[in-house]
Amino acid sequence: VEDNDNNRYSVFDTTGAFVTSFPRQSNWFGYAWNGRFDDDGFLYLEQHQFAPEGRIDRLAKFDTTMTLLDTFPLPTYDAPAYELVRNGRVRMAANIPYSPRLVWTVASDGTIWSGVSGEYRLYQRSLGGDTLRIVEREYDPIPVTSEERETALEAEFYERMREQGAEIDPGRIPEHHPAW
């Protein structure tokens, strides 16, 4: 269990009894835990590193003692976003409603499934980056309704961004929902 407030992972057995905990080696806050286990019990965690050339996203593989075994690059996609930039740095960012985004997961066999939600195409890749399978199909795009468009930017976070000076342009909301 990821415990953001205490910067650790706690381990419980199948009865719910506490077993141990490990320090969380990340400076990235996630709203939902992004960890995955494979059939062999290895843990995979998304990690982000900020470097001069930009953010590096990778998948880290750990054994049951939280020893780092290897890292693998994650698929990348520059999703459309509203950003508040000050002094050349992004201070706040939020997804543009109904915009495509990258989605990925580690399967129980240790492969990565990923896709950009704007097209009905999924990729299964090995951790080494080899494409093993592509699943795709035709689909009829579903329009974003005027009601959805009008209410999409009412969330409190968008209001906080506006208060800080960000431009939240409703015209950037796509005409259609993502494929999935």
C-alpha cells in the first residue's frame, strides 16, 4: 500500500496483518497508486526524474525486498494541457477535458500494454521495447455535447489555475470524446 503522507510503502499479508514497510523513493505525488505486480511477484513502479533535457518517465522493477532490479523507458505522449508557467517553469498543469492521453499498465506476464486514448489502438510491448502485438479497430467518434463542454471546466482545480493567472481556453476542448 502506498502511503504518500508517510513517504513509504506498507506490506500486509492476505489476512490484512501488517508485515513490513519500505521507504518510498520518489518525489512524485500520485492520486492513485501506480504499482503493479507480475505473476512472479515483482513490483513495477512508475518513476519520474527531472533532467536538464526534460522529464524522464521510466518503469522500475523491484523484488520483494524493494531492491531495484532494472528500469525501462515508458511510452511517451505530450498530452494537451492547460499550464501556468512562471519564470520559464510549469507551476500548475491540468489535462484538457476530453483530450486523448497516454494510458499504460503492466500485465501479469510482465509485458506493458499502452495506447493513446484518442485512437482505438493498443500496443503490447516487452520491457525491452519490442512490439509484441497491436490491437486496433474502427470506431465512430462520439461528440462532446454542449452540456459537457459547458460544465467541463467547473472543477475547483481549474478555478485555482485561473486565480493564479492561467489561461483556461474552453476552445481547446476537443469536438469528440477519446476512443476509450
